[in-house]
Amino acid sequence: MSAEIQFQALPELSLYVHLPWCIRKCPYCDFNSHERTQPIAETAYIDALINDLEQSLPLVWGRPVISVFIGGGTPSLFAPQAIARMLSEIRARLPLVPDAEITMEANPGTFELDRFVGYREAGVNRLSLGVQSFSDAMLGRLGRVHNADQAGLALGSALKIFDRVNADLMFGLPGQRLSDLEQELDRLLSFPLAHVSLYQLTLEPNTLFAARPPQGLPNDDCLAEMQTLVTERLAQSGLKRYEVSAYAAAGQQCQHNLNYWTFGDYLGIGAGAHGKISLAQRIFRTVKTRNPDAYLSAKGAAFKESEVGVHDLGFEFMLNALRLVEGVPIGRWAQTAGMAIGAHPFLLERLGSAQSKGLMVRRPDRFQATARGLELLNDLQAIFLP
Ligand SMILES: C[S@@+](CC[C@H](N)C(=O)[O-])C[C@H]1O[C@@H](n2cnc3c(N)ncnc32)[C@H](O)[C@@H]1O
Ligand code: SF4
């Protein structure tokens, strides 16, 4: 068997839209997000997004789109009318499936009832709210623009307005003890949530926190206890961990992120947006101009493309699939890599190695990390590096 990509059918396709501005840059954040220093040029940016989409259309002609994710930055800085125009322009150019999941990220610091209602009327059917913490002291240390009451108000209102809501919470925060996290979880679970994301704070390079780490960060033992507390406490409330940081009630998993984690395709539009696209005989990644001003000047036109070579495919697939607690069916490899497992130069050999180290489950039907593999995910993923 030769190691060549050849698709019979292409994987599912999603759309990611990046809106890059925030009220203020948080000291821990390495996303392509920029403090708004003047009123956002909403109309010009959405024109650029649409131009960007039009340039990309030949890559995905005729393919249905299963989900849209409007991320940032803080997309809720954009007026509902701007989001409505953006979504109708997208619908005019891409065939969204009838029940397409359309998620938008929002920051409680931008909450207004009318705005949230406006986003729903624009077609957003899932809201993801960056709560981060219910403690004013922690929110202050995280440099957030909102307090705990605002977070609670925004979350309560979002749950009334949208059928599907996710709340982001961070843990492992400066000065946080296990008992503090318990209180955070109690408060979080006092809301009728069917999806939550719990992120352990990481010090990302090129952030203020990396340059000057905050005092009182929990040690590794405490972090491990925190992760166990999170998983158990959420499970007791019916929110099952299905990915490293994501927890959901039955049937409420995020379809957009699941498509990433199962190595599906996605078009990325907006400043710095990444995409991954399969054609009949190749898979490649795209990245758009990162700086918002440069993106606006180029009207969204410029992007770079890089091939995912056959040798990289094993790693790229496992980088995503092994994040899922239940892993993925073996058949997903052929669907998304366009080749048989045995045709890959070293996938089978590395699988054997991961299994013999106890990091992957020995199952004939799934690629799945063991509990230990999930704990040591970086080491496990590295086994598949070319
Ligand atoms: C792009 S932000 C989206 C929401 C919105 N911008 C906000 O912050 O409210 C995605 C989420 O990633 C998490 N996050 C960002 N930086 C992180 C870091 N360094 N460590 C852990 N989680 C982080 C936060 O929970 C954040 O809500
Ligand atoms: S609001 Fe969100 S995207 Fe913006 S800087 Fe803070 S964490 Fe990053």
C-alpha cells in the first residue's frame, strides 16, 4: 500500500469566524485579541470577512456546513445588527445544514439583555460565556473587566434567552485553594447548565503572566486534586467530561469543537483565523493575516497555506482525537486522513508503543487514551511526532 491521500468522501465542514477585539487584554491570554482603542470599524470588518469568505469559497464548493463558531476576542462587542448581517451574508454563500449549531462567544462585561436577544434573533443558537470565576478577588487578579455579580446576571439571562449555553470557568488561579474551587463549582452548578468548559490556567508565552507570574499559583499536587474535584463534582450533576476541558449533559456536546477533535475540516475567516481543508488528494492548513489593521487593509484577502504531509498526519490526527475521553472510532482515520491505517508510514508502530506504555487503550475499534494517557496527554501525543 502506498502512502498517498485519496478521499472517497470528504469529512464534515465547519466555519470559524474570528472577531479580534476586546475591551481590555487579559494578562493570561495569548489569543489573537487586541484591546479596542477606538470604536470598532464593524461594517468594514464584516465587509473584509465576506471578502475573505468569497476568496475561500472555491476550496469548499457545494459542501454543507455543519456548524459556525464566532470566536475572539470578544464577539459580543459587535452590535447584533452587525452579527445579523454577517450571518445572512454567510448563509447566502455557504449551504448551512438546517439545524447548524451557531455558537458565539460573549464576555459578561458586554452584557445587555437587548443585545443577547438581538444575537439570538440574528441566528445565534448557542452562547458561550466567559465567566472565569465567581469571586471578585479572582476576577480582579485575572484582569477581567466584569465582577462576579455581572457574570451571574449575564449567565442567568443567557440561559433564559438561548436554548444552549456554555460557561467557561478557569481553575488553578493565583491564591486559589481546593475549598475555593468547591465554592466556584457550587455557584456554577446553581445554574441549569448543560455544557461547561473548565480550563486550568496556563502561563502562555508572550503574555503578561508569563513575564511576571502571579503569586500563589497552586502546586502540581493541588492541581491534580482540583482536576479530580472538577471531574467528579460535574459528573454528579450530570455533566460528563468528554474532552480534556469540556463537560456536557447527554446530547449537549459542542458539535463545532467535536468536529475539530475528530479531525474534521474547517474554514477559518477573520484576522489570524486558522483553517484545515481536505481536497480529493491533499490536506492543507490556512492562516489569515493576523493583525486586525493589516487584515482590514487587505480586506481579508491575504492568507498563507501549508500542506499537511503524510508523515505529519498521524500526529495531527492524534493531537485532536486523543483529547476526547472516549477517543474516536478507528474508521475515523480513513475518513479524515484519506488512507488506510496500514498505509501510513509509522502509525501502527507508534500505536503499539503508546499501548505498551499504558497510555492508550488496547481496543480493536477505537483510538482512545487511558486515564493515565489523558493525564500525560502531551507525552502521549508526542509519540506520534514524525
Ligand atoms: C477566547 S476566550 C473566549 C471568551 C471571551 N473572550 C472571554 O474571555 O470572556 C476562550 C476561553 O479560554 C480560556 N482561556 C484563555 N486563556 C487561558 C489561559 N491562559 N489558561 C486557561 N484558560 C484560558 C478562558 O476561559 C476563555 O473564556
Ligand atoms: S476577553 Fe477573552 S479573548 Fe479577550 S483578552 Fe480576555 S481572555 Fe482573551
